[in-house]
Amino acid sequence: MPFVPLYGEESVPAFCLPELLRSEAGHAIETAGQWNTVRRPELLRLFREHVYGFPPAADPHFRVEIRESGFAFGRNALREQVRLRFGSDGRAPFIDLLLYRPRSPHPVPAFLGLNFKGNHTTTFDPVVFSPASWVSEAAPHGAQQRRWPYERILEAGFAVATFYYGDAAPDSPLHWREGLARLAPAQHEGPLPTGNEPGAVAWWAWGLSRALDYLSTYPAIDSRRIAVIGHSRHGKAALLAGAEDERFALVISNDSGCTGAALSRRRIGERIVAINERFPHWFCGNYHRFNEKEDRLPVDQHQLIALMAPRPVYIASATNDHWADPVGEYQAAVAAAPVYALFGFPQVAAALGNGMPAPDTSVGDRIGYHIRTGDHDMLAEDWRHFLRFAGRHFCEA
Ligand code: GTR
């Protein structure tokens, strides 16, 4: 039977979320110490075992090849294009990173995120290279520029770095192992991830961590103020990267939906069965056991958001993005709030308000949220909120 999505609050079944602040042994988690030593590791292990797979067992070392650098945007900024090559032979996999940074006497905070169609599509800057790796469809220069308002980001004092996600793992059930996954021996026969083997989303997150390794050594960037950001499937990868790698000081999920920020147990819009059938290479093999069995999943996505604590995390939705279940994204953000109280931020839930905020209004403090009017996309209006949120946490602390 083809999958038929349900929409509307009346379609949401009654459900109980798995508990955030109770350990598997049944003990209440009452302190930040208990969270860090007991509950956080438990939840991370459950997400690895049942959803995303364990982090890739691959050699994280790379060599840096500077491909190009120069002034950008009327000499107000600097651009650098580097290849991070994993291995010494010419066929070794690589990530081609594009970095813009403002001219500044001090180390600056930065955003890091994946792009869908190649670095050259994020800007009309003619010097930016298109991907050398596997690419599903050639896209013209600047085609996704709307998602990357570089000049505004730079004017706000941030650096910004991106790479084509296909460098890390081509987004195809047949080819996803042809990127960084070549660094790890396949754990099983067959084209798709099985058991708790990491799928493409875990490789995208792993690639983000390697780009963070590079940015952390970069003197003009403040390694303690690097945010990971992602739209849609890249929002799922950004949340996973933030959960796995606590060096990311701030995490932004835009329209990440199913297996991103949205609660799976609401069972509206995209469901686990739909995502596993259309994208069988994204998650680990074990995740397929929960097709149409959301109640059996030992975790839900509020717990993924909670793994960011006490770091600031921002969840964004769009009014027409019913497939991603904006209400489920908002409710997951609210349900993650109690863990922040353990870290001395008791007001996080109250700051998110009592129910969905009006469109285009940002709410929250350490967990931020807005729902933008319009379609599934990441636009300058979203960045306006992200810049304000990151500015508040990075620049006024
Ligand atoms: C959809 C998928 C979503 C979301 C989206 C995207 O087809 O069902 O989960 O990831 O793609 O990445 O744009």
C-alpha cells in the first residue's frame, strides 16, 4: 500500500513520550552531573543503536590543500577554498570547503553547514568552484544563493563555511558509500546500512565534524563559537552532529522534520516508514524496525534536541511545511526544555510560550524557535532570527 500522510491535529493519536529525565534503570535524573554521566550517554547510545548508527569508525585525519583564496564582496571579506583530503593517494575522498570571513582584528564566530548542490550554487561569486565529486544534477552558479545570505552574515561579524553534502556521502541508496564511507570497511554485505551501521546522515554529520576540526585550527576563527546549521535533511545532520560532537557551541535545525526535530510519535506528515522507504540509505538498518511502530522506538526527537544541553539550540519551521510537522518540531523543543533547568536555566520552557507562537516571531532563550510564513526552505528571514540568536549567545555572553 502506498504511504498516505495524515495532516491536522485531529489525526494525532494519543501517545506518551519516552521520559527525558529518568534513567533506563528507573532513577530520576536530578542534576547536571547525573545527566552528563548517566542519561546523556544512555540516550546517545539509543540514538546510535536504533536510529542513526554508531559514528563511523574511520581515520579522521586529513591533509589541507588550499585551492584558492582572495578578497570577496568588495574587499570587505576574505574567501578561502580548501580541500580536506582523507588519505594520500589522488583517489582519496575529500571535502571541498568554502569559507568566507569578515576582515577583523579578532577571531570571529562562525556558522558551518552543508549545501545541497555544490558550493558554487550558494553564491554568485564567480570564483567559487563547483563540486568535483559525484553530483546528481548539475546546478547553475548561484541557484541556491537565497539560502546563504553571505553578505548579511559577514556584516553581522560571523564567518561562514559550507561544503557540498555529496562530498561526504552521495545522497543515493546505490552510491552513498562512495564518499567518506570509503574510509571505513563496510560492516555488512549489500548496498544499504544494516544493524547499527551508520547511514548517510551519520556520514554527513561526521563530515561536519571534520570541517570543524579544520575551522578549529584556523586562527581567525574562534573555535569556541562555531555553530552548526542545516536545512531539512541537513537539519537532521546538524542535530546529529551537535549531539555527537559537543565542540559545536550552538546548533540550528531548519525545517528538519521527521527524524530531525519533529516528534515521531505524532505520526503526521512524513513518518518513519515513509522516510525509510524513500531514503533507505539515510539511517541505520535497525531504524526500519520502527516502520509504523513509533511507540516501540525507545527514543523520540525531543531527546535528540536535549542532547545539545546546555548549549543553545534553535529550531525553525515554516507554515506551509506540513510534511515536516511544524507543531511536532515546536513540541519537541518544549519537551527538551527540562534538561536545561538542570544546568541552571529554569526559564527555558516558559520562554518558548504556551503553544505555537505567531508566525515570524522568534521565541525562547537557550532553546529558540520560530515558524516562518511560507514554504519549506531556508531564507534570509530565517537567517535574521538565527543571526540574532547566535549574536545573543556568542557576542553578548
Ligand atoms: C524530503 C524528505 C524530508 C526532508 C526533505 C529535504 O523529501 O522527506 O525528510 O529531508 O526531503 O531534505 O528537503
